[in-house]
Amino acid sequence: MVLYKHSDVPKSNVPISSNLFSQLQKDILTGKLKPGQKLTEQAICKEYKVSRTPVREALRQLETEGLVENILNRGAFVVGLSQQDFEDMFELRKIYEVQAVKWAIERISDEEMEALEETFEFMEFYTLRNDVDKMLTINAGFHQIIYEASHNRMLHQLLSSYQTYLKYRGQEDVYAGNYLTTVLEEHRMIFKAFTEKDIEAGAEAMEKHISNSKKRRCK
């Protein structure tokens, strides 16, 4: 099983339009590109050093995601996400994460359980080293394994999308003090529920974790 497939994909093997879409998506979600800002093909080509063809495809994808609006005779404009959008997304994510962990505890394979255990051990290791960047990557991998272990493709796709949207929210505000140890303990309770095959405990631990994540990020 590939634990960290999203972060490990070599950029050279990814279409230019996909790379551009991901970068524009990040720049919108982090506020580098502001709501209401006009996006022209010429400006994007110059800023991101790409040709017009991938720009058009990336803008189409962003419009599908609701991050860009194409207004007739005016052009493409950044929509972005409001504070309310992020708060609502956390609430929806909590519902789906709880369902994912219930199904995952029921359906997880031996190989997936080994991957989850290995990932949690890495979380412990990098918490001790106080390595926030590594911990964030492994944290995402921990949740991805649960999505996969739910064995529901639509749920996996939906939660992966939420994870992408929310990872940029409030990053500068949440990593002080005992952040890593707190997050580790929240994941410890989720992992414990898997080892004990306790669906109710897993749902409770996941709900608490996502609620706490919302408090840390939606201030």
C-alpha cells in the first residue's frame, strides 16, 4: 500500500494543467489570490510560466470546484471560500469522517491495518522530534488509509477533497505550544478503536478530533 501517494507523486509525471490547477487552488485557498480578483490567461501564463492551453484547463477545473466564476463578457474571477464556507465544510467533514471510521473498523484488511499501525508509529516518532511538516504529511496519510479502508469510493473521493481544501486553513495559527502532542493523542484514541475493533469508540474519537480541528483552525 502507498501511504503518502498525494505528496510522493513526482511532479514531472503530472500533467502541466494538473500542477497548475493545484497551485492556483492553493493560492486561492491561502488568500494569495483574493476573492474578486480577475484572472487573465496572459497574467497566469506570465506568473506561473506556462502556456495558454493548461491555463484554460486549470480555469475550467477551478470553475467546476466553485473557486472561480466565469462571467460572460467579463472574464474569470476568484470566488474563494468564506469563513462560513470553511466552518460548514468542517461540519460536513465531521459527519463523513465518522461514517468512514465506522466502515473502516468493520472492513479494514490486514494490509491496511498494518499500514495504519506503521503510520501511527511514524506520528509518534515525528511528534517526539517536533517535526510539524512531517507530522502534517503523515497525519494526512493516516486519514487516507481510513478512507481507503472504508472501501467506499465516493466517500474516499469526497473526504480527500475536503482534506485538500481544509489543509491550508489557518496554518499559521495552530502549530504552537502542545499542538503535536494533542493531535497525536487524538489519533491514538482513533487507532486504539481499530485495534479493539470498537466502532462506537472510533466514531466518538473521530468526532472529537474533527471538532477540535475546527476549533483550532476556524478562530
